[in-house]
Amino acid sequence: MTEAQKLRWLYVIGGIFIALTGVFIALEQFWFLLVPIALTVIGIALFKLDWLFLIITILTPLSVNVEDIGGGFGLALPTEPLIFGLMLVFLFRVFYDGHFDKRVMRHPLTIAVFVYLSWILISSITSKEPMVSFKFFLSKLWYVVGFYFLATQIFRDHNNIRKFLWMFTISLTIVGVYTIIVHATHGFAEKPAHWVMQPFFKDHTSYGAILAMFYPLTWAYLWSKNLTVTTKIVIGVIMTILTLAIILSYTRAAWVSLAGVLVVFIVMIARVRWWIIALVLIGGIGVGLSFQDQIIMKLEKNRQDSSDDLAEHVSSISNVATDASNLERINRWSAALRMFEEEPVFGFGPGTYKFYYAPYQHSSQLTIISTNFGDLGNAHSEYFGPLAEMGVLGLLTLLIVIGVAVYKFTILYYQLESREMRLILMSVFLGMITYLVHGVLNNYLDLDKANIPFWGFLGILVAIELYHKKKTDQEISY
């Protein structure tokens, strides 16, 4: 086709589109205006899949969750439809071209992920609400395919690792600035802190969890070499905003997770032997069990509830006597354990806890924020939730994924030759630790904002081990 013919076709197609746009506007069918955007996204997906991957990354902190799109299902817009499309295009390419690095498929973490997904599928078949569970499985699948399997290949270029981390961080910082500004109009009080991050986050706990997850990243990059003064100032500003955002989130679980990260960081830097860590953990558990009555009595003496005063708010973390939030967690965990006792093998089905926990609440454990209908959400734990929904193997397969990941992170860190790669791996590992600690008190792996970094961090781990392990700082240009 000559240049003149190409130009002629361009005019024809452009003229047809303008005419159709006029017709649809006249008919008040404004959805047609989305067609160019849809065609652009399709073109990017077909020819620049890595661009779509990064576009989704930067949009994720800014996405808005629609609670009910029909059939009781929720959806994060615009990210989840894009992630679903990302999965389809990637799978089509893999099956059509037959090209995917077999080393990724043989990696211990990948095998653990396959086992985990397989059990979700099996427990979905036996679920008391199969439609809910299969939707849960599908949503889990598109996150794993897009941000673990595809991510490992996109991260073969080490620059894409940096882009992924910073695109999410910058977008999250924008949400932090927005939230701080809105919060300022309410005098930075504790009660408004529960909702001022809406519509980007549904509540302050999920907001605090993701802020904590990316906080170690900004800290680590301040130690990176070859950064200009301007770049360090920008990173310092971002770190200041995130610090303020975490404090003003009034999210106690996020603060606890960052304290846990500090301990892990000291252990990593000091190169403490694993058997010493094991002895300390076993000893701590032993002391806890030996003095559990005294510990419980001490905790029950704490009557400090959530407060606008940060010192008092920190003190309320261990209040299991009167603090409604803490007591409600205990109520949810107890309900989850009772559900597990009834269905110990297959559980009630992935994603079904919120539909069935109500009758498993004990009257003595109900709080002022409990409801007899049990319509207040999930199990408030990344570990008790799978136990109730997928039985003992549901929890076990998740713990295997976590265990393999933590083992690989800690071993690989000391094997890397590049200081810059060690900084990246350390920041990602510490970010993952914040979520694992936070997961004791809350669970957010049904949200795009938690799933994308969670699986993306695991994709970074595998990519660094397979493709960047022997690279030197000279080969890593930042």
C-alpha cells in the first residue's frame, strides 16, 4: 500500500468515526466516546504488553471499587477489567507462540503457587456457594497470571522492576497527598481518618497496610548510589509524605507491621543464623504459653480505647478488654475457628466467610459493632480466613507459598553481586514482611491494591534469581 493509499484510508476511517460519534451523541448514547480508549488499550495489549502492565500498576492506587455490579459481585475500576484482558492476551501468546521460560515453571515458588491455586479450585468445587468461590478463583488467577507469571518476563529487564515499584509508589503518594488534604479539613481527628481516603481506599486499615508495604522502598532508595541531589530530594519528599500518611491513617496494624520490619531488617543485616532465630521463636512461644494467664490478665487491665491522641492510640493496640475494634477481631477469629471445626478439610468455600460467619458468633463475644446478620465483611486475618474457607490445606498451601518466598528472599540476598539489586530485593522483602505481619490482623488479598504488589513482589524475587543474580553494579544502570 502506497503512502497516498494509507492517507486515503486514514481519512475514510476518521470520517466514518466522526460521523458515528455525531450520530451516537445525537441519540444520547455517550458510551460510544469510550470506543477510542478501548481500541487504544487493545492495541497496547497486542503490541506493547509491558506498557499495559505498567499502566495498570500506576492506575491501581487510584482505582475505585464498585461494591455491587450485579449478582453480588464487586469490581475495581478501571484496573480489574484491564488485568483480566492482560491475562487473556498473555495466555494467548504463551499458547500460540509456545515461548515461556521453563525455569520459571520449575522454580520452587512457582510449584508452591500452583499447589495453592489447585487447592482453591478444588475447594471451589466443594464450596457451599460455588459461584462466589469460582469468581474468587478467577480473580486470584488473573492476578497471579498477570503479576507473577507475566511479571517475571517483564522483569527480565531490570529497569522494569524500578518502573513497577516507582509507578505504584508515586501513584500511592498522590493518594496520600489527597487524603492528608481532606483530613486537614477535619482537623486531623481520629474518626474522619477512617474514611477520608475514599473513594480510593474503602477504609483506613487497607490504606495503612499498603502505605506500610511501600514505605521500606523509599527508605532503601535513599541509600542507592549514583543518585543526583535532586533525585534524593524528591525521594525524601515522597518519604516524608508517606510517613505523615501512615501516622495520620491511625492504623495500628500498620505501625505494628513496621515495627516487625525493623526487627527483620536488624536480623538480616546482622546475619543472625536461622537456628538462633528458631530458638528465640520457640523460646518466646514457650514463655508465652507458660505465662499466658498473667499476660491475658495484664492485657485486660488496659482500658485505653482508640483516641485522637497518638500516644493513647498506640496504647490501645493491646486493649482486649474494651476496644471494640480489637474485640471484634477476636469475635471474627473465633467464628472462623468454629467454621473450621465444622468443615476442617474443604472449608465453606473460597470467598464465603462473610456469608456464613454470623451463626458462628458467640453471644459472649459480640461487640457494639457486631451484627447478628454477619454482614460486616471478612475474617480480619489472612490466615484464619483461608482456614475457615478452604480448610486446613487452604491455610497450609498459603503458608507454603509464604515460607518458600521468605526462604528464597533471605538466601538470595546474600548471593547477589550487585549492591543495587540487594537494595531492591531488601526493600521488596521488607515490604512483603509488612503485609505478612499485617495479615495477622487484617486481610486484603481480595483487593487489587494488595494483590498487585503481593504477587508483583514475588515476581521480582523470581526474576532477580533467574536473570539478575550474577549482574554487577556496572551492568545495572540507574
